[in-house]
Amino acid sequence: MKKIISYKMVAIYIFAIFLGAMTGYFISVKQNEMEREAKSAKYEKPFSIQQQALAEKTDFHKKLIFETKYLENGEIVREEQKLTPSLYGKSREELQKIYSGWKVIKFDDEEIVLYREKEGLPPDYYIISVVDGYVVLLKSDGNGHKEIVEKTDIPLESLTPFDRERVMKNIITKDKDEAYQILANLSS
């Protein structure tokens, strides 16, 4: 009879410890969530009375468009956003100051277009090139940098003169499957 009581007591202690740990965990999670909400609320900038009145008075469907021309291949990447309330009522000059690396090329009731030119290729383009005498597959990050996706065992000198020249000038493709198809053709 004594052993049964001690087993029951051990079970009760284990259950109490488990219950205490779970309660502490849930309190900690809730506290972290409240702290995160407080931090995000602190960083939000309240809109001015003028901005709120302008947003309520007008039906804003104006678009903010960012156009980036990548100089390596000449492609223009266009990104559209809705105009945020913090930009309501801003003049062309104020926008130019806010987006200092961009040029305001269109400013009317329907849209605002900001333009810039950037070195390199757009993100996620694939480049077949040569590194250390071997054909490699690279991927652009959109910031002028390229990372090696795959090093092949295809020596540059094994290619035909036509293919060698193409690879040395870089073969650029937007599609990963197309890049691998080109690599397969080069290796055969």
C-alpha cells in the first residue's frame, strides 16, 4: 500500500511540473506577442490630419510604379503598388526627394512612374559563362552580382568555335530549364 501512494505522489508531482512548465510557456508566448505588437505600433508613423482628410475626400486608385532598366540586357522590370496614404498630396519635387535614387518620369492623376537604371541583370536570370576554363551556370541576384549554380566538367576548349564564342560572351536566359537544355547541347 505504501508503494502505491508513492507512485501516485510521483505522478502528481510530474503532472504539476508539466502543468507549470506549459503555463509558463504560454505566458511567455503571449508576452512576446504583446511586445512585438507594441514595437510595431511604435514604428508606425501616424498620418497627418491633412493626409487623412485627403484620403477620405478622394477615391485614390493612383498607382505607384517603379521601373528598373537593367543595363546588361536592356530589360525593364516594372513593379506596381497602390499609392500609400503617406504619399497623398505630395508634389513631384517631394516625391523626388523621398525616392532620391529614382527619377519621376510621369506624375498624373492615375499613376506616378519612377525610373532608374541599374548595372547587371534582373533577378533570377541564368548565365552560361566560363570560370577557370570550364563552362558554369550562374544566377543573377538583381544587384549586379552572380552566384554559381553549377560548375560543369565541360572544358571551354572542347566546344566548337561558335559555341566557345557564345559562352565567352555569356549566354543569358530567363528560364532555368532553357539554361540546362543549352548546357546539355554544349556537352554533346
